[in-house]
Amino acid sequence: MGSPDRADRETARREAGAGTGTGLPLLRRNLRELPGAPTPAAWLAGLVAVLIAYTGPLVLVFQAAEHAGPDRAQLASWIGALAVGSALATLPRCLWYRQPIVVA
């Protein structure tokens, strides 16, 4: 058996809701609670995270475009691929961890 300190920490985690459930049950619970979760602070944190994480790679795309010389349609395609790729990589992590975790 673990020490009393460990038992106290586990009890505190359970009461706080951290670490309860794993795998698909955790994801289902997070999806069920999603409609009531967005607070103004959560929206602001998500917006700041997205702006910071999106502009860095966007600068790199523009710098690569200067050297590659694509036309406007190709550049738009690159930016679109960056946005879609970032969204597809970010969404599962946000739903899983319930935090604005952005993949750049």
C-alpha cells in the first residue's frame, strides 16, 4: 500500500476531477461537458494560444514563399494546409486535456 501522503494526493485529485477516467470514457465525459465549459476566460486563453501558435508558422510559410516564388493560389494552398493541419492536430488534444493546447 502507498504512504498516507500518496493516498491524500490521490483523494485530492479525485475530488478535483483530475485523472478520473481514462481513454474513451474520459473523452466522452469531456465532450458531454463541452457545451457548458466555454467561459470568457477560456475563450480568451484559446484565442491567445491560437494567435501565438498560428502566426509563427505563418511567418515561416511567407519566408519560404519569398524564396520559392509561388503564385497566389499556391500560397493560399500552403496557408490553408497550415490551418487545417494545425486544427486537426490541436482538436484532439483540446478535447482530451480540456486546455487550449495548440499544435503549431
